[in-house]
Amino acid sequence: MTQDSIKSLLPEFIKSLEKLGRSPATILAYKSDLEQLVEFLTKKNIATPDKIKSEDLDSFRDTLLSQKYTPKSVSRKLNAVKTFFRWMVEENYLTTDLSKNVSHPKVEATQPRFLTPLEYRALRDATRSDLRISAMVELILQTGLRISEVANIKSSDITDSTLKVEGYATQPERTIPLNKPAKDAIDRYLTERPTIFSEYMFISKTGKPLAVRNIRASIDRFIQKAELPKYSVNDLRTTFIVENVKNGVDLMLISQVSGHKRLSTTERYLELANIKEVGKKPTLIEL
């Protein structure tokens, strides 16, 4: 059995994700989650895969929960751990997948939430001091992008009237309308975007693409600043869908722009929007 340390195997695992074509945002998230695992195991004096027990992974999960991570966040981190352990078995660093029987925390199903026009205008006002955050918020409100898709936008994906969302995982590539409020917000951000070369639109001061967790945390801070504590970043995407449903936009168009695999997924928002008749308007609204 190999004596390679878990810490030394992590870069090899990350390279395998890159070869599989996983999105940069996913790779950054997995790297961060697994670095937490490595740090946790190191504190327990566990350095190599053969020293890990399934109880250690249970303890990692429970420690995260005790640190106030939400069950959903912990479940996501466990997905990274389980993928890492499957890879170690496939590469013969382990003979048994110790993560297989580690259970996910129970995630309570909650009704999707959406902001009222007064609330998302308050959020806009709160983000005016940060053009990068303002642009990301506007993009989600006007196009319904997922946070991972925002993180993965490249400058070359944007034209004056369209935005290309590259394919990833099981999501095919799609091109969606980019309206004036969204384009204007991007143009304002470009006036202060770091001049360091990067193909990615949203970057740090050093030119690195922003990780999903950083985007989420940053927008959440402005949601709190706008005094909208019951909402999260994901509710901005829901707001885009609900507002377009309420305004009679064709469900097929909303479904395509949102990246829903099935029209039935979009149809679920009819009840949330309190709409009984399906609209047929051929263009999206501006929020």
C-alpha cells in the first residue's frame, strides 16, 4: 500500500479533474473543501490514506456542522470528499472506499424564495459602492445565471446583446439574451477591473478568477447590508424566474435561458408565482 501523504495526493486529484474538463469553479471548490479535510486529518496526526478510518470522516462531517456550516454546505463538501476517495481507490492508493458509508446530513426541503421589486432595488442600492458585486448581482437578476456560471464567465463570452454560457458537467452550452441593465453593469465594472490579463470576467486584484464560495460570501454580505437577512444568493436566480413567469414570458424561453433540463422544472415556478395561465411573451423582461 502506498505511503503517499494525503496532502501530496491532492494536487494529483486536482489534475485529474482538469483532465476531465470540470469547470474551474468546481475545481476551486473541491480544492478548498479537500484542503479543509487535509487540515482536519493533520490535526489528528493522520497523514496517509491507509491511516484513515470511516469514523474520521464522520467526525469531519460533524465538526463542520458544529462550526455552523449549513447541512447543504456540509453535504456539498462531502461530495468532494467522496469523489476524492473514489479516485484514490481507482488509482490504487486505497483498496476500499472508506467514504461510501459516510452519510450526508439531512437537508430540509424549503420553499424557494424570491425578492420583491422593492427588495431587489434595495440590494442594487447597497451594491453601488462595489461595481464588481453590482455587476454580478445584476447579471443574476437579469439572466438567472447560477453562481458557478457567473464565476466561469470569460470576457470573450459577452457581446453587446448576448452571453454564452459554456457547457459543463451535464449542462450543454447555451447562448442567452443580455439586456441593457446587465450590459451596463458589466461596462461599469470594466472601468475599474484590474488590468492584469485573465480570460475570466470576474477576477481578484491579483488576476485570479473568483471562486464560487467567495462570490457567495461577498453577495451575502451585501444582502445583509441591504437588510434582507432572510434571503441568499440563490434567491436572486429564483427572482429572475418568478418575475418573468409573473409577467407572462413564454415558459420555453425561461427554461432555455435558466438552463433547466426539463420544462417541468420551470413549470414548478407557476405555483410559486401564483400564476395559473402560461404566458407566451417572446422576450424576457428587465427587472
